Amino acid sequence: MTSALSIRLEHNGKTYSGEVMRIKSTMLGYEDHGILTVFLHCEGAGSGVGVGGMALDAYDEDRKERVGSAYGLDHITALMRVVGVSQWEHLAGKDVVVLFDAAGDTHWGHASVGIASLDGNRVLILAEHAAEWREREGATP
């Protein structure tokens, strides 16, 4: 029998549910369709989920190719900061709170929306972080 610690965390006026999971592996690279992305592959009590999937690069119309972005680098450093590591290679094996919009005690079938440190003091909501960068760069959300 496996059991999971169900967590409620309030961040910027919204309540998220979460589960403590271990980062089993990471992926930083290009998806099949050529977009640079990152995933934290996490496992909990009888379940697993990938956290990530945000495009870390952008298409440059003048160069006719995808190029790195300041947002992408900030996204990578934000993930490391929340987990509390100084090197990407140290993410695997660390515990983190994986956050979900789902209300209730099970997250089966729900996509993760972000991560938090075990003490809840450092939080990264993926869509919120992306929206902050779109606003900063003057792009329309």
C-alpha cells in the first residue's frame, strides 16, 4: 500500500493542491518539432508526472530559425532556485512539491501547473511565470 501526503498551498491568492514527489530525471532539449523545452520527470506514491513543456526559445522571423530567449534562461534558473540546487545535474533525486489546479486528494489525470519547495517558500507556477515575461516584453498574452 502506498500513501501520499496531500498538500494545499496558497500562492498569489489562489489555492493549489500538491504532492511531494521525487525528481527521477530531467530533459533539457529539443522536442520532435524543434522547440527547446525542459521537463522534470517526477514520481510520487504510485504516480508520475512531467513538469514543464514550456517553449524556451522563439522563432526569429529575420533569421528563419528558432533562437534562445531570456525567458527560457530565466525559466531554467527558476526551476533550479525552487528546488534549491546550484547545478542542473543535481535536480535528479531531489524532492519537490508538484502543484495541480485539481481540487481533491488525487491528481490522477491532471497536468501539473508548477512546483514548490518543500517548505512552500519558493513557488513557480509555469503559466504565471510565462505571463510575467510576455508582459515584460510587451507581447500580448
